Amino acid sequence: MVLVFGGTTEGKRTIKVLEQRKIAFIYSTKTNVDVEESAFLNYRFGALDQAAMNSLIIENKISMIIDAAHPFAEVLHQTIDLVAKENQIPVVRFGRKPIDIEETKDVHWVDGYTQAQSLLFDQFQGKKLLGLTGVQTINKFEKWWKKNPSIYRILPRETSINIATNAGYPNEQLILSMPNQDQTLEEQLIKDQSIEVIMTKESGASGFLQTKIDAAKTCNIPIIIIREPKIPASFQVVYTVQELEKILDQNSF
């Protein structure tokens, strides 16, 4: 049986590939999402620590892990690495292919949230921020948004709203919307909200990173991009469905 960590576009693609091949698998996400179980798919949700993940693997005789979770789920990636090594199970990382973007005067690359906040305070005091880093990061930038104007776009889900509320973030400064693939809509958002600086994560093509950068450039405002954390070296990384299919076809389940 295969254990899949998802909750992403890559997770949905993995589901389709495994069901087409009639491979039994457990699909695991941190929060409860809408997943249709099948003869091959067994769904669970909730964070797993090392002990819980180890028990799940042993009880279900897991022979492969596919990590298709969010690239910034650092604790999860590290836990998978430890448990997979302990049980001698291969891990396939279905990731988002990086976009080659140079740092320029208005495109600022940073390593992590602390560096991002330092840059905000250093260069953008008083500027209105559009935060596209996800609801889980709102609390990490509390020091900034309590002193500077900001708008955060988060997923239109009750769980996301609750996380923002619990972080103390004002509801009237939230935009409930899915990420935009349409550059024109992104530009309109920037203009309507009088945005002066954007902060986002390195999210690859499926996260519409290029669209965000292009919208910022067109509107002549700076964008801060937080680099994706490094994936454990033991993971076999693939970026396409075809690469994933090739690996699965080389194994027997």
C-alpha cells in the first residue's frame, strides 16, 4: 500500500494516477478536505507526529510514500524523512518545478519568514502589504501588520477564517479567494486595494508565481518571494505526472 500526503494540486494528480493503476493507497491531509473515497482510496486527516506516522505505516504495511504536500510543510517533510528511513521505505516527492526568476530591484528573494519581516521593516515601513503567503503565516507577521496597513488573501474556507481570527487578524482586512491565474484580475486587486508591496512564497507554476510577479511588475510595485525550503536529500523528486507514473510502473504493489 502507498501512503500519500496531499492537500495540494499535486495531491489531486497523484490520486488520479494511483486510481488509474488500481493501486491501494491512504490519502492524508493536515486539515479535513473534500475527498471522495473509493475502492482504492482510504482518506484520513490530522497532523501526524513521528510516532503516529510510524504506527500508520506499520499497521497498513506501507511500501512507498508519496509526498505531495505543500512545499512549505517543513515539519511534515522532516517527519516523513525520519520515519521512512526508520522503516526503509522509499519516498517520492511530487513537487512544483521551480521557475527561473532573477532577483531585480523590485523582485526580492528571501530565506524564510524572519528574513521577509526584516526586509519589510527595513525597506517598506508604512507601505500597504498584500500578503499571499497563506493563512498559516499570518501569526508570523503579527509584528508587521499591527503597525502597518495590510491585506491578506486566504482560501475561502471556514477553517482558514478561524485560523486568521485566532491569530487576531482583523476580518475586514481579509480577502477570501482562491489564487488567481488571471494576471488582469491580480492587477485589478492591487489597484482596488491600493497595494504598495506584495509578499508571496516560491510556489512554482501550480501556485501561479509568475502571474503574481508579472502583475507586480505591471503595477510597478515590489514583490518579496520567500524561497521554498529544501526537501530532504533522500527523497526522489519528480515534477510531472509522467515522471511519477514511470516510478510507479517500476514497482509492484
